[in-house]
Amino acid sequence: MDSGADYGWWGFGSLARVFFVNEQACTILCPIPHALADHPAHQFPLLIIHRQCPNQGGTVVNAEYSVVADVLIRDEIIVAVKPNIQLTGGMQVLDATGKLVMPGGIDPHTHLDMPFMGQVSCDDFASGQRAALAGGTTMHIDFVLPVEHDLLAGLEAWRKKARHGVMDYGFHMAVTSWSNKVSRDMATVAAQGINSFKFFMAYKGSFMVEDDALLRGMERCAALGALAQVHAENGAAVAWGQERVAARGVTAPHGHALSRPAALEDEATGRAIRLAGLAGARLYVVHVMSGGAADEIAAARRHGQRVVGETVISALALTEDSMWDSNFTVAAAHVMSPPIRSTAHRASVRQALAGGVLQIVGTDHAVFNSTQKAAGKEDFRAIPNGVNGIEERLHVVWETMVNSGASTPSDFVRATSTAAARAFNIYPRKGSVAPGSDADVIVLDPSVRHVISAATHHSAVDVNVYEGMEVTGKVVLTLSRGRLVWDGTNLNVTAGSGRFIPMPLFQSSRPDDLGAVVPGTAPTCPSGHRVKHADTQRVATLTYA
């Protein structure tokens, strides 16, 4: 996978030392001490080891390379990644032999506790973040909606919502109108650690901005050094399509798909790219669902435009057929925007992700329970849009991309963690298992089979659009800031322990290729060994000194 466009990195400061090791690719199994969950992270050094067998070991997987190494954590920070770290008194040990040690996932696209279409999404920051941690995601970025178009009022509302959170999070800011005040408030918001602004090209009559406001907003993003994001659908054409479909007597959930064809996503994506080019803005296209939209992004990137493409797991795993299900609850559960599309579009999106046209996988997690979805039982236009995914994301990406042979484990890390950290300017504080990075670490056992189900998930929603999907590969440990919060069966979290992660503005001197290895910004391995992942036999592309 091409890694896309990089807009910055986070300095290591005094912890810049990097340990280098020879690389291998091996897997074995081991038990995990459950009692560790009772200890706060700051009370002990934590060591993740692999050394039970001399010729086999757990593998630390980063986007740039994989290594067999121990990982030492102290006071919420990774302080060493190297072989055979000496055990000392009081050191707590997790044996990750035979498993993959990876940076915690970063979900760049969530909507927790969100008012929308007369409802409020049923996962708040407490339940949604618990679900995230159980699925190996240790940071998410939620979208702040203005209150009556007031950005600062919206930000204050979202800060209150997040007070009960249990993990690290960031914010994007939506812009739903344009005025001199909005322009000024964008600078105020940016100064408070938000470096991305989202513009809706859909939802006419509510969130949608017209092209003149979009262009001015993009221009303001460029001036601030912020990232412009778009929900790319032609909102006027969607409204027209909804009227036409309803006039034909279609009221069931599949009317949603009929009224929002892929052509409307393709057109809006191309338009957003061209307007961003005029404004000189970096562009981030959220939840790409169609092959045509991916083609627009590919063409722009070939011409050197700074465009990042994000897809979501529903585009990788699902098809629109579910919206034709005779069971309204099942069909309505799959209603989201842009809609889940055909098998052909799913194949195109997977190919675009594998080829680097799309760089990041999020979820657009916005869940409404069966009762809430039933508000649209007589009219598909009243079904609150949104599906789950914050807990399922890593497992679905592993199954659809790695187990299928389309991607390597390093590609997986890049798409689910590192590329998002780079895109939002928090790398390598996040998105890396390296000295100086936050101790957000997961352990994935690639041999464990499990079935996704609403009966076992941790979200507050009563349905799961991935119900019955069998996946091989499971997150068996999640560490958030050095604390073991998920042991594969149980969660151990504290309400209110969540932490806002500020995301700095970008500078014009930053590199423009997301994921490019820039001297001094990523660990390198001077051993001269290249990693060959056994599943696909693809060789890591990083050249070592």
C-alpha cells in the first residue's frame, strides 16, 4: 500500500534514542497474566517479551518494518524496543510470544453522542470508547457539530460529552455555514488543538454548505495550515433523487440506496478536489464508498495534488444487498451515507486501499438502535443514518485485506494507525511502537478465530451490521498509555480517564507524501535485513542504512 501524503510528525525530544535489531518473521503462543489489569501504569515498568523459544518469537510490526524485540514501557511511554532487555525487580511482564505487537489503532472517523435526524447516537464516549478498546483502537477522532452553526458552542458541548471517556481522543470541527465569525472561530478552534475542518456537500437544508462557502472554507484552511475534509455527495442531486424515489412509492430502506447512486459521490469528490486545488488546501476525503470516487483521488494524486483518501470498513466488507432485506430492522441497520454499495464497488475500494490510492481506514461509527431506526419505517428518508464499526474495525481489515493476501501486516498497521497519525500530525507520538511514542500497544493473535455478533460486542447498539462474520485474527491485549485495559476477555477502564490529544497545525515545510520515510522521523534498521511477511511474501520497502 502506498502510504499517501504526510503532513508532519511529532518530535521525540529527549527520548529520541532508537534501538535496532535483526529482523525475522515468526509466530508462537503464550499465556497473558490477568492480574496486571489491577495495577495503574505509572507504578511499574512494563515489559512485553517474546523470548520463550530460541528460534521463534513475537514480532513488533510497524508501518515501516517488523522486528523481533522486547518492548519496555515506563510512565505511559515506550522507552525501548530491542532484544533481550534485562529483567529487573518489580518489572511486570506480558509474554507476547507468537503474536504480533502493533501500535494501537487510530479511528479517524467517529460520531459519538451525536444529535442527528431527530435522534442521538446511542454510543456515548464511555460505551463507544469501551468498544474501541476491546477492538484494539486506542485513539479516535470525533466530529464536533456546531450548535446552531456556532463552532465554539459546539466545541464546548463536545468537551462535556467527552468527560466520561476512557481513552485518548481528538476532535475534527464541522463547518456548516459561512460568515466572518465562522472564519474567526476557525482560528480559535485551531489554537485549541484541532487541525481539521469538515465540510458537508450533502444533507441539504441542515449540514450542507454550497460551493462558495466550501471554497472560502478551504481557503481559510490553507491559510491556517489546517486540513479540509469533505463528505462528498452532491446534496442537491440527493434531495432530487429522494423525491423521485419516494414519488414512485418506494418507502423501504433500499430507497436510500436508489436515491444516492455512486455517480453523486463521484461527482462531488471530483468537484471537491478541484476546489481544493483552487484554494491551495490539503484535502481529506472521508468515507470513500465508490470506485469512481477512488479514481478521482488517484488522478489527483498522480498530478501531485495533496489529497488523502479514507475508506471505512463497511465499504470493505458489506454490500448494498442488505438494504433489500425483507426484515426492516436488518435493512435499516445498514442505512448510512454515502450508502454501502455493490460487490463491484467493494472490490474497487479494496483494490484502491491495497494499491495506496486510499490510505486510511476508519469506521464512520454512528449507531442508532432498532427503535431509533424505526423512525423511518414508513419513509426511508427518516431512517437515521449510521452503522457500527469502532470495535470491529481492526478485525474486519485484517480479514478482508491481510487474510485475503491483498496487504501485509505492515500495510495493516499503516492503514489502521500510522497513516492517520501522520495525516493529523501526531506521528510518531501515536501510530508507532518505538522509543518516545505513547504506550498505546496492541497484541494480535493471527490464529484465533471468532465470530462478530451483537451478543458479544461492547457497543450500546442492539444490532451489528457484521453479524455472523467469521474472522481469523483477534486482538488479545490492548494497552492504553501503558495500562492493560483489555485482556482478550475483560475490560478494565476508569470513567473520566480519557485524554484529549491536541493535533498541531501543519507547516508548509512539511512533506506532502503521507507515510514517506523522512530522515529523522521514522525508526530505521541498519542491520540490512528486510522483512518478508509469510502470508504474502511481499518485502518491506524501507531501505536500511
